[in-house]
Amino acid sequence: MNQGTSTLLVGALQYNVYIVLQWGEACHAIVDDESTSSWKWFLTLLSRHVIRGRRGVCLISDRHPGIIKAVREGSDFVSPHGAHRYCLRHVYSNFNTHYKNVILKDLCWRAGSEYQIRKFNRIMEEIKSQNIAAFEFLDKINKEKWTASHDGGWRTGILTTNMSECINGVLKGARRLPLTP
């Protein structure tokens, strides 16, 4: 059985035109684990061989501590060069594990996907009136990281890592295959 974790990056161009970056461009890696050092290494190779100094690149991920720390400790995914944002589906899923309420769940998604700040604020007030703890849970997360309304245009309409999750689903069986040189 393989030891290690497969790391895959799926890219997207503006206007919902998706591309899967080529394997040979440092976009797929076998690493020991999803640690900060593994993510730093992966992001460094990605920057060097794929991004190559381009500005305006946005990384959308879950809130894995290793990714957050690797991005924060020096990568091309920080302003002004690029941005790191959180996948709304992952924020929504984490929210749902704490607040299993259909109405709150819907409000969470609506808040994250709303593009107008005024409407976002109205939805957040509704969450606050329903459940103060649920409001505080979302309010603690940096709004520019998880909401369309505070994003600053980095996401270009892409709120989730769904394309990456689809590719992971396709490759799921390959994880059991032995590594060969």
C-alpha cells in the first residue's frame, strides 16, 4: 500500500473555463503528508514552474492548517501578487457540523455566495437573529477569505473547489496503486 498523500491542483481560467494543469508542470506530487512543509514545497514548485511570476492568481482551498501556514509564510498567493481564498463548500460543511439547522445552513451559503455587501450584511443579521453562536462562528472567519461580497474580485466567480473534488473522485482508485519510478 502506498504511503503518502497525492496533491493535485486543478486550475480555472476566468469566466468558468476550467483547465487541468499538466502533470509535468509540478501540479501533481506525492508527499509524505499534508504538512506545512509539504505545502510550502508544492506551492514553491507551482510558483516556479506554472505561475512563473504571473500576477492575479487565486488559490482556493479548504482551511487546512498546513495550507494556511504555507501561504502565510511566503508564497505567491498573498497580496499584491495573488490571493488565497477558502472554498465556500468547506466553510459551509464546517458550519453545518456545528449548526445542524436547515435554515441556518441555507443562510450560510447565501451569505458566502452573495456579491453585494448590503445583502451580505442583511443575511448575516438574519443569522444573528436566528442563532448568535452561528453568527459568531462565521464572523470569526476573515470575510475576504470566504465571501464573494468581500473577495475583491480574486475568485472571478469561482466559490468552491468542486472541480478539484471531481478530479479527486476520478482518481480515487489510483491511490491504491503502487508507486513506480
